Amino acid sequence: MLKVRLIPCLLLKNGLLVRSEAFDVHQVVGNPVHQVQRLNAWAIDELVYLDITRDGENDMRRDDHKIKDKKSLLEIIEEVSRSCFMPLTFGGGIRTLEDVRARIAHGADKVAINTMALREPEFITEVAGTFGSQATVVSIDARAHSEGWEVYTACGSTPTGLDVAAWAKEAERRGAGEIFLNSIDRDGIGTGYDLALIRAVVEATRIPVVACGGVGTFKHLVEGVREGGASAVSAANIFHFTEHSTRRAKKAMLDAGVDVRPDRRSAGRSSRQSTNETPRSAARSSRSRE
Amino acid sequence: MVAIVDYGMGNIRSVLNALEALGADGQLVSDASKLDGADRIILPGVGAFGDGMRHLDERGFTEALPECVRSGTPLLGICLGMQLLATRSFEHGEHPGLGLVPSDVRLLEPGGDLRVPHIGWNVVERRRESCLLGDEPDPTFYFVHSFELHPDNLDVVTGTAPYGAPVTAVVEDEHVLGCQFHPEKSQHDGLALLRRFLEL
């Protein structure tokens, strides 16, 4: 049977990796290529990069002007795909089939579309028709109201009046192969997924739903699968600030009985050994295996 | 030199990247006459069967690939590339394939609550001794497909993935090899499989 997937979500802004809170506060946390090389050595199943640089954003407000070696999005995709032997999804700023083609030509396997899908739902069908549904992810940013959830657009800044489950269903009908579901309310808060939101979208669709937004402990990943019914669980901030985060996340999920792909590097060692391993020796052994 | 058949179907850069990571001399080949120097050939691909055959034909590969195999060059088909080895496919009509593995390609019908396409990481179970799978326990690979290869002779199936009924995941018939999953997207286990192909 298919394994439940663990998918770190990396947010890019002006070519740098950021952490996000409530879709509003963004702090730079590093270089997007180095960060993925660190994650790649560990136990993850896919990677999602979302470029949240807003259209026409004023360069004077950028906080990255002192950073050298900053790369364009396509250069980032190219470098990441060179060391990253797993499915890669890139989202953000995709407006035309040419944008999709460029990302795939530089090494992306899938693209996540959001604002353009809402502006012209036919765009979902065009992308799926040209590159296949397996390459077409529709990303949805949801905000909770007293009754249900509303779809927001333009990096979570603008309400659309659409119900989230109904929009997810329409995206599937138009050819989306997967839904990437983000809760704006839970973004960067660390209190756990909005499980009712995930359930509502899982029940409305037959395609895989990737849950994102709110993970503060590894237990939340388990909840997203068990209680939310997500096919894959994603998170961003927790992976930036926790040592050996992805391996520990995988272990927590395995220990809770979730059928995830085990960390191949620990094959042959008992789980007890890998638990007792100090971060320093783990880092050493990871280098020796590369 | 390992020739990667470039016929305009899918993200073949990742196959090249994987070979580079393994230290192999991979080269994209978009013209059948350039297959001459290859000691191994990889036929990758994502997309529809009919389009795939048409693009292979336009570039002269439908004749050249069987010839290379006859002269002893190992050929590995990946995903659509494996399905193109079949006799024929029933994906959107009926299309003849390369005929290198006597087989039909038909829609996946896993039954029950299982969704098609089959997308994600799945374990591959060995059916018999396999050059590609080696002997590591529970090799796990990334799959994305809606159609399945059904060989006339089941002995060529060396690995299957549990998805409803066992799904053909690896075929091996002397120099003709294929995997339904994407080794170039399957991290450690995928690179290990490609390394075994390079060492054949």
C-alpha cells in the first residue's frame, strides 16, 4: 500500500528562504539550496517550494540586499533538482503555461497553482492537459469563519467568497491531481492542523490532499493523517529550527503506527540505537554515508 | 556512455542528474543515429502512450532501439518508457509498442477504495531473483501511473507493488529491463537500482 508522505514546505521570498506567520510576518532563515541539501540527507518523501514574493513588490523593502549569491527561482530549481532525488513541486507566481514549462524544464516534477487557478479556473485544465494531472497541484489558502472556511487569494490577502471544499472539488473536476491545503489561521502558530478543514476537503475530493499549516510538534503530523485523513502531511517552520527534524518526525510517525517510508539510512540499525544517537554522532554518520 | 533517449516526454533532466550523482557518463540522445556509442540505454518518459510512440518514431528510435537490444546493449525503460516496451497499449485507443516485452498495457483497476493514478511511495516485492532489485529488504520507490504492463509470460516480472492486486513494477528479460516507478526520484533505493543497472 502507499506510504503516507512527509513533505517539508519551503517558503521563498526574493530568492531567500523565510519562515512565515499568519501569512504576514516573514523572517529570513537561510539559503534555499543549502537548506534542502540538509533536508535531503534525511527522511523526507517530497519537497514543496512556494515562492511568496508578491507581484510588483518594491525592491527597497527587501531585507536581503546584503546577501551575496542570491539566485533566481529557476536557478534554485535547477540546483535543488541536481541533489534532490525525490519529487519536487514549485508554486508561486505561475501565470502562464510558459511559466509551468520553464519550471518543469529546470527540474520541477509538479507545479502548484493558486491565484491563477482562481482567476481563470480553465487554467487548471490547460496545465493538466499539457503536463498531466500528476504535475498539477492546486494550492488552496483557507481561512476559518464561524461557518466553514473561505478561500483566500493573492498570498492570503484577498477573500474570494468561495467555500474551500467546493473549490477543491471543482479543482479536481478541472484536472488537478492533488490539493495542497494551507490554513492561514494556523500558519506559524504551532497549535496543530485545522483538522476539521482537512476532513472537509478530504471528504469532498478523491485526489490526495496534502495538509499544511500549524504543525508545532510531531504529534500534529500523526493527527493530520489519523484524524484529518490527509494523504500527505506538510509543515514548514518546524523543520527549520529542529535538529534532525525530518528523521525525528518520521520516527514519531512510525512509532504512532502511521505507515511512512522509513529512513533508509538507519536501515540495519535498531530504532533504539538511532534514538540514543547524539545529534553530533548522527551528523557524523550522515556525512560518512554521503 | 549511457544514452538517455530524449524524445520530448517528461522531466528527463532528473535521470541525467541521477546518473551524474552516480558518476556515470549520461548523455541525452535525441537522434537514433547517436545511439551507436552507447553501452547502455535508458528510455525514460512521462505522458501518454500514443504520443510517446509517435515521438519515438519521428526520431527513428522505434527501429534503432530493438536493434541495439539485439546487439546486446542493456535497455532500461522507466515509467512510460517501460510501458513502451510492450506489444500494444489500450491507453486512449489501441497503439502498437516496441514489442520488446510481449505484453499488453491496460488501465489500472485496483478496485475498492483505491484511487487511480497510483501516486506515491510503495514497496516492491520480489517475485524472483532480480538484477535490478538486489537483495535489500523492502525497497520503496516513487510511482506515478494510471496504466499497467501485463506480460504474456509472467516469468519476466521480477517485482510487483501491492496496490489492490500486485501491480507489475519491474520486468527483466535478458537485456530488456523496465521499472514502472521512477528510480531517479526514489532517493537511496532508486539510486541503488540505477547503480545496479550501470554495473550489469
